[in-house]
Amino acid sequence: MEAVIDSQKSVDEFNRLKKQIHQKLVSRLNLARINTMDDFEIRRELRLGINELLRNERNLVTKEEREQLCEEIIDETLGLGPIESLMSDSTVSDVLINGPNNVYVERKGKLEKTNVRFHDNEHLIEIIKRVASRMGRRLDESCPMVDARMSNGSRVNAVINPLAIDGALVSIRLFPASPLEASDLITKSALMPQMMHFLGACVKAGMNILVSGGTGSGKTTLLNVLSSFIPKDQRITTIEDAAELRLQQEHVARMETRPANLEGKGEVTTRDLIKNALRMRPDRIIVGECRGGEAFDMLQAMMTGHEGSLATIHANHARDALSRLEMLVGMSGMDLPLWFIQKQIASAINIVVQCRRLKGGQRKVVQISEVVGIDNGNYMMHDVMSFEQRGVNDQGNPIGDFRSHGIMPHCLDKLRESGIELPTSYFDGRVFTLERPEINRRQGILT
């Protein structure tokens, strides 16, 4: 029992000293000089300053403790404090903070609690405000929510008091240093090569594709991969709330929405950017997420010379995605009859791809459906390929098969017009396998 008490005393003393040295360091910072230095130089100067302040401290008896203290103070000064190590962990896809003592991460689709702690809620809020200020946003009681993109591409959403009852709430979506490619999704069994080959052919041939799914289902990742099939001689315009797409083509015009300022002015919406994009001579328009009246403008763009455009939407099923699109078009403020909206959707959207995060954290493409028309208010669509789950294994991971449904897609004629011929075996109702990957490579599936 004494050892536990002594250990806790050591931790408390370490944190007390760290806070004391940090305060002294901040009070001595020359901000004018810091603004002229790069990150490496700043860290070197801070390390020298910390070691100088520690010179007369006898509490830290080992070199390792001094080094740890030095690194943590630098993280407190320049970085994100206790979560800095999580942000640099390549296995972490999300950092979720529920107050100062509850920090979770997502690894491989599964949530796990960490031993990371903040000193208190004020410490947590201080870190969040620092992040917000770097992104040009304000976070305080008069403006207690922020949603923005960090300089490294990570997306941050934060809520503080009075809206957050039990401590500040922070969600950070991280992205890998290099974006996933088609072969990566196949390796992870998110879909089969035949499915990727079909979707890639649809993108090349200029089919309009809607990627649907829930939060964290892999929509943006798939959208990024599909965009890689767009011919490199075409001009692409991307529109996002927070820029997450990382296209590999050279000719890309990226745009990002902007929230209103404290006076309620200066907001630039997705709808504003779509309208502006039409004046920028794009061949393809990619909308990161449809969530409002911009859906109407997106449909108009798809039907007026911008074939092969891509977008994502939140929905639980491919058919639900079209119903949700109806609702979003209704939010445009245009007094349009339902039959007209449905006709526009059926004419504009060619393929709906449904993504889902299954039990165990695996993300899969569970449905590829083709939209072929409208009949008496009902969308005429059929599943071309899908994942059919049979159950779960001992580890709780899903068991099932990817398969086609024995239906020859109507879009095959358009693919042929574009010079793309797909094997009929892709659509004859068989279960897909990876038995002959050399054939897949020869056909250009693994790009």
C-alpha cells in the first residue's frame, strides 16, 4: 500500500513540476522571434530553455524522467499536450475525448480506452482553444462549438460548456500519411477485385456515383479511391466542409466551406461553392457530403455536362439514399413537385454504393446498385453486387460472401462506348474469390 501511495506522490510531484516549469517557460517566450523560426528550431530552443529551468531542480533524479518532462512540456507548449502521442500513432483513426479523464481511440474499427488524462477540464479546454485558434476559429462560452480542419488534414469537432455537461467533448478524425489505394481496400476485404473493377470502369465512363453509408463506414475513403480512376486529362473540382479528399491527379481545384463569423457574416456554404464551381469549367465535380439544399444544385450539375461526378450521403441502404436525396432537394427552397424531384434523381444518379461498418469494426462495400428509372413514384433499381453476411466467427468478425446477382447492368452499353469491356462472369450470380489474382492484375483491377 505504501508503494502505491509513494508512486502516486511521485506522479503528483511530476505533474506539479511540469506545470510550474511550463508556466515559467511561457512567461519567457519571445513570440516575435518564434514567428520567424521553423518547428525544428523552436523545439531546439524550448529544449534548451527547459533544461536551464530544470538545472536547480533536484526532484528528478534520472535522465529518463528529465527527458520525459522535457518532451511533455514541449507538447504542452506547441502541440496537443497529453494526446500528442495519439495524434502521431499511425494505428489510430479517431481520438474521442469525453471530459479530462476519458480518452478513447479507434484502432481497426474498434474503440478502446486509453490511460491518457488531462489535469482537469480547464487544461483540456486550454488545449482545444489552442487548436481552434490555429484554425482561425474562436471557442468560448459565446461560441461553444467548433468544427474545422487542422493543418495536417485531421478533422476536429469540439464542444465545451455550457453545451458539454460533463466536461469538454472532442472528436478528432485522423488520416493516414498516404491515402489508401484500390489494392489496399481489396487486401482489407472491403470489397472484391471484380467490384473495384466495375466501379472503376463506371468512373472512367462518366457514370454519376453516389456513395452512401453511416458515420465512419468508409465513404470518404472509398470516394478518394474512386476518384483515382478519373482520367488525368480532366479538370476536377472538389467541394467539402472540411477538406479530407487527397486526389492524386494534378488538375484539381479544391474548395472548402466557411462558417459565419461572430457577427453572423461571411458564411460560404456548399451550395455557394457548387454554383461557383460551375463557372470554373470542371469536367467532374466531387461533393464531399450532401446534407442540405446543395443536393439540388449537384443534381443539376450532373445533368448538364458534368457526367462522372461523385458525392457521398448519409443513409443506411442504397434505396434510402435516394429517399434522403429527395428530402435534401426539398431543403433547397425550390417549390418542386415530388414527381419532378424523383425524375431528376433517377436521371442524374447512375450507381449507388452502400458502405457499412460491420460488427467487429470491419468496413465493407455491402451493396452496389444501379438506378435505371422511376415508375409510379418508385425508383427502379437493382443490386449488381453485394456482400451477404452469414454470421460471425469466434472473434466476432463477420462471415459472408461477396457475390453478383445474375443481372447484367444497363450501364454496360455506356461502358462499351467508352472502350471498356467487362467479363460477363462478373455478373452471372457467382461468389467472388481471389483465387487468380494474376488475372485481376492483367485486367487492371489492382491499380
